[in-house]
Amino acid sequence: MIYAANFKTNHTRKSTELYLQELSLNIKAKNVDDKVYIFPPATAMDSYEGDFTIGTQNAYAAHHGAYTGEIGIEQLDEFGIKTILIGHSERREYLGESQEKVSQKFSFFQEEGFEIIYCIGEPLEIREKGFEAVMKYLLAQFDGIDINYDRLIVAYEPIWAIGTGRSATVEEISTTHRALKKAIDNKPLLYGGSAKPSNIKEITSIAGVDGVLVGSASLDAESFSEMILS
Ligand code: PEP
């Protein structure tokens, strides 16, 4: 299983360091095949040692240059970071990242050989229209994306389940993952949206779920460790 923690705009450099110390101790007991990813805020990036991979929540599609407020490959290279989240719904919605922008970013980081966790997800009004509408919406989020990229991991995150405490149902996850798996040629597929210690077992037992992308419940090292060790 893959367990990925997205800190978003939470944690500092100091608290990330303490978090990773605690997590490292806890996950000594994890299954050897399980993979753990941590996406801290950019200010907390560092060359941390441990049985986890540090990724970036975002980066600009450039090595370096005049892109105020952004970081590029040069800043990631300093810490050996070669994993990136692309297409998160919060970036699509709050930062105005269109499908065109998202796919350009994807192509750039693919060229650079990054491991990409590519996020897709539908809003509630689409889910309420039914499964066909959901799949049409989700498949459109692969426009311009090379699904044959061998370092691609997809994260299905229904927007209405993110940060709301209300996860999608087993049935919703199961049917959506089954259809998505076919569309992405069986690439690793994570579920994201209010995954937490109390529902992690149920979610990771669903066929077609290869792991989870976790926001809120990953902010506390103990809670995230509990999920990994569940
Ligand atoms: C996310 O935003 O990637 C996410 C899954 O958040 P949460 O776990 O808080 O729903």
C-alpha cells in the first residue's frame, strides 16, 4: 500500500522535523512493501533521512528563473526531491490551474523524470448527476496527460470528500476505482478524501485501491502512523 501525507499549508520546518522523527520510529513496524510519502510545505523541505519519500506539493515548470513566489527544479534538487503532486483540486480551484496548465506542468516534470502523483476528482454536483457524469468528468482530467508514464501514480479524490470528514462510500470508491483502473492501464491508484484511522482498513480493503492520499488525518504523526500500521 501507498500512504501519502499532504500537509498543505500546515506545519513549520521545526514541527515537520519533529513529526518525521516520531513517524520514523513508529513506522519501523510497517510492512516492508508499504511506501510512505510526505508532502510538507516548501519552507519545511530538507534532506530528511528515513523510510519515506519527501515530495513537493507544487513547483513551477522551470529549472529556475523569474517566477516570483514559485520554486523550480533547482530548489528541489538541493534536497534530492524527485516526487511531485500535480492537479490537486485545491490548486485547480484556488490557484486557477486549468487542465491546460496542469498538463503542461505534468509534461515538464515527466521530462525531468519525476515521480508524479496526479490528482483528479469531481465536485458534488457532478457526483449527484450519477456515475456516467462522474466518469466523463474524471476522464476529461486526463486530457494532455500521458497515462503511460511509468512513474505515474493517480489519486482519485472526490472534492466533496476532501476535508469534510465525509469519505466516499465503499460502493462509490469501488465502482469509480474499477473504472479508473481500466482507463489508466492499471497504474497505482490512491483514494483521497477524509481517509482517517477509523476508516482506513475499510478503504484499503477495496479492490482497486493501492493506497491513500491523506490531508487532515496526516497532520498528526500518531494518527498517520496508526493508518500506516493498520
Ligand atoms: C487531500 O486534500 O488530498 C485530502 C485527501 O484531504 P483530507 O484527507 O483532509 O480529506
